[in-house]
Amino acid sequence: MLRRMMVALAMALPVAGFASPAHADGVTSLPLAGFSSLAVDGGHQHVFASGGTADDAVAVLSLEGQVSTVLHDLPGAADMVLSGDGSTLYVALSEADAVAAIDTTSLRETARYATGTTTCPTHLARVGDVLWFGYGCRTGEGELGSLTVTNGEPVVALGQEGPYELEQPPVLAARPDAPDGPLITGEPGLSPGIVREYRLDGNTAALEHVTGAAGSTLADVAVTPDGSRALVAAGYPYHVTALSTTDLSQVATYETGAFPNAVEISPDGAYVATGIDDSSHANDVAVFPSAGTTPTHGWDFGVDPSSPLKLVPQALAWGPGGRLYAVSENVYGESPALHVLSTR
């Protein structure tokens, strides 16, 4: 999703089908008890991995996947996005009812913005200078809010999801450079998975379209750089679905195999990276041309039957130089590891 990175990318991908899985450039065990989100800062040569509620921390790695340091005291560190100029990393603190601002040069926290009592912000998307967040501390209390910082003072607007009760904090995706949106939200885990499209006016959102036709057990959403399509990874059917942002009608599919759980589109819009929740007999990550149906690359993390690995939901992010980053865990949901995947 464009929410995760601010890098320019020019890629030339050779053809490589599912029959010949590609190999990771490297795999690094993350110094975290759990995993929540990835963010790639090409300008400062950093990859950030947050630990979620299992580990109140963010690991900082090089673009090659080497651990540089770990940032602590970030309760429930969840989703992350970069500011427009790349100078700040925003981290949703699901156990502190706040969003932290991290200087990407010094790697120090410079501010912490409260989002409201018992909000538990979990998912983030940035549009211009406005941070949108999916929040909610308990099942049946998912909502949409915005955070704007003006002259150092935060302005929070809650309850913008429209006339619907959400079961969980919605996952979010948006065009960072489009002030009026679209902002796409998805309710994770539901059958059917509900996708909503909002148009934006500053820090307020107006619901424009709703669909339940994108599949069941929704896990991840993305928006193309031109804003024309929303991409949805849901557990069933076994493909990633592309929806037109004109009316959320289906316009394309990318056949992935069982249980899609992640989707990321390259910054130039040319390629779609997909992931699935399957520990054996399939490529955990595949890359498709945006306008095609045949994958150019595939990676199977579960080739060792004695130690199968699975892709974590929402755990894909594009990086500079044709790199794709992914996070796996074992079948017990433990031992997160960063995979650096080469698409060149």
C-alpha cells in the first residue's frame, strides 16, 4: 500500500513463473516478539518493522536487511507511514491512544499526539498533511478518524466511518498526494469483507461507495498511484481483486492461490505484489504486472517441511532498486523474519 513508503522506483522485471520460485536476497530474524507493519524510507536507507502489542518497539534495518537499532517505549506499535518529505515516521500506538512522530534522521521520538481516550489507533494512511487512522479497542467498536497537526497542535476528528458499525479497526489505503482521495477502508476478518470508498475534504471524510463483493476474511487493501483502482486481498476467493474507484465494481483479478492476505502496488503502478497465508505447496509472495495475469516472480517460504513459514498479513512493502520486503512467521505465529526479495 502507498501508505508504507516514499521512494521512487524504476523496475525491469524478467519473466519467472510459479514453476521456478525466485530466492530471497537475505532473511533476517527481527529482534521483536511479534510483528505489525513495515515502512520503507529510501531517502534515509531504512526499513522499519513494528512489533505490535507483543513488543512495544520498532526495529530499524538497512535496505539490505541488517538490523541497525531498535526503538523502544512505543506501546502497541502498529501501522506506520512516512511524512510527505520523508523526515518523519508516524507510528500508531494502539496501547497508548496516540500516534508517535519519529525523526527519520536522528531516530528519536519528537512528538506524541493523543487520538482520544480508549481509541487504540491501529491502521494509518496519509493524505497530504492529514493522517487517517482506523481505531477501536474492542470488537464492534471499529471507527475512522483523522489527525492533523497545525502549528504543533493536533486536531483530531473521530467517528468518520459513516452510518455503519464496524467490527474491527479498518485497514486503510490512500493516494498520499490527492487531497480529495480516494481513501479506501476494509473491515478485516468479515465474511463478506466490506470495502468502503471515501472522498476527502481536509480532515473530514464523506462515504461515497460501499461493496461486499471483494471476498471474505478481508486482510489488506491498496490504492494505485493514479487512484483509479483499489486492490483487495481477502482469504476467499483465491485471488486479489482490483476494484474501480468509480463505483467499486470489479475490473481485474490476480490469481494467487489459497488465502490471500497482503497486497502492495509498486510506486510507479506497474507491478502488484501479493501474498498468501499458506505454509506449503505455494508461493507465499508473487509479483504480477498490473495489466497482466501471469506472475513474473514467486517466492516460497515454506520449502523446508520441518520448519514451514507463512507470510504475515499486510507484510509487504516495496523498496528502491526493485526490492520487495516481506515478513514471515512460523506456523505458531512466532519468530518474525524479514525477507529481502529481488525483482531484478
